[in-house]
Amino acid sequence: MPFGSFKGALQDGLKHGYAVGQFNINNLEFTQAIVEVANEEGSPVILGASEGAIKYMGIEYMAAIAKAAAEKSKVPVILHLDHGGSFEMVMKCLRHGWTSIMIDGSHHPFDENVALTKKVVEACHALGVHVEGELGRIGGVEDDLTVDAREAALVQPGEAVAFVQATGIDALAPAIGSAHGHYQGKPDLAFDRLREVRDLTGLPLVLHGGTGIPDEDIRQAIRLGVSKINVNTENQSAFTDAIRAVFAKDQAVYDPRKYLGPAREAIKDAVRAKIRLFGSAGRG
Ligand SMILES: [Zn+2]
């Protein structure tokens, strides 16, 4: 089937109390593994395309691979730009068939974030493409934040209402203390903020940095209105660990299929566990 509806999938998740997983793709094997498991589990799925991965794969190759996966799929597959940084990047993706976009203006002052996001929403909505925006700063685990810095990075619920109204976005990623990469210790999520933002905006919310958040916190986030969760690091680790294991056993391996095959299988296990945790199995 053609690419699925981003807004439709997230609204359904919000209504029925589950989250759709966004799993980032880095190559053909990631794409195959993610879409195969989504089909086995009967779950809608979002393929995340970061600017770095687009650069690595080549935008034409990435679009063609994702499109082939969607066409072969019996469940909705959505190709989503992850952390798009500029209007130009968004235009490039639209030209290559993307049907949903994240514009991340969170490193700009509030007014500039609003202006950039609004411009992207106007262009995308004219084409029936949906948009996720970000408010507050979702950093990396390497950012060792002080208490004050953490507070400054978290979403301000009052700003969230103004942001949603001014931009017309379809989903919001509010910074609530999660981070990209592997956490050192237990992540500390600001659930009170999440609840407030949900109550004030009514929009589907997105949780970034899904790797390493305890299952119970994931369930709590979904109960509080998160209907999309992004996972990348866990799949990257599973993929690379599987390749390491092949070479640990036999240094003489030279056929790429002999290590990329097991790596692809390792991603399938990781994605399956997340789909079941997020409650999206059987919702596709
Ligand atoms: Zn992210």
C-alpha cells in the first residue's frame, strides 16, 4: 500500500491508548527488519529518517527502499523526516515523496521556532503532509545537565499551547527529560509536565530517546498521552552487537550476508519487543 497517514495513526493511538513506534532506518537491512516485524505483529510503523541517515543512504535510495517496503506491507508504513533542521530539507523530502515531517526548531528562540514551524506546516498541509514540532530541548545523554539547565530545557506548558495554536502542528514532541543515546543510570521523566501539556493541547505527543526508558515509565507516558515513541539507539546496538558476535566466533568471514543477516534478525527481536510494549500490535 502507499505510505500510511501519520496523523491518522497517532490519533488512533491517542484514542485507544497505545503508541506507534518510530524506528530509524540506516540501511536496507534496518528497513526490511522493521517492516517485516510490523507485519508479523499487525502494527502500524513509522520509519524515521534522520538528516544524517539521509545523507548516508542517499535520499533517492532511502525513498525508494522505504516505498518498496510500504508497497509490500499489509500494515501502514509511514516515512517520517526525523529532526528536520531547515525549510530546505523539508522541501527536499517532500520532493522525494515523504508524507510526514518533523521540523525541529527547538534550538532557536521561541519566536523563531514558531515562525519556522508555521512555514513548514503551511507548505506541508497544502500537500496533505503532516507535521511534528518540538518544544523545549531534547538533548543527548552526553549533555550532563545541572538542575537549572534541566529545568530550562524542559517544555513550558504555557508555551506549548501558544506554539500549537500559532503553528497548527499535528503532533508535538515536548522535552520532558528524555535524551538521545544510551542513558547513564535511570532517566528522570517529568510526567507532571507531560500531563499538563496533554491537557492543555489535546494533541498526540511524541517521546524521543526511547532506548533505555524502563517499561513502566513507557506505559505511564502512553497513559499520559504519548502516542509516538522514537527508538534508534537500541536497534543500532543490536545490529552492531550481532556483527561483533559473528566476528568473535570466526575472524575469517568475508561474505557480508553472513554478518548482515544475523544483524537484521537482531533488529527484528528488538523491534518486536518495543511494538508489544507500546501496545500497537494488532492495530495496523
Ligand atoms: Zn529525537
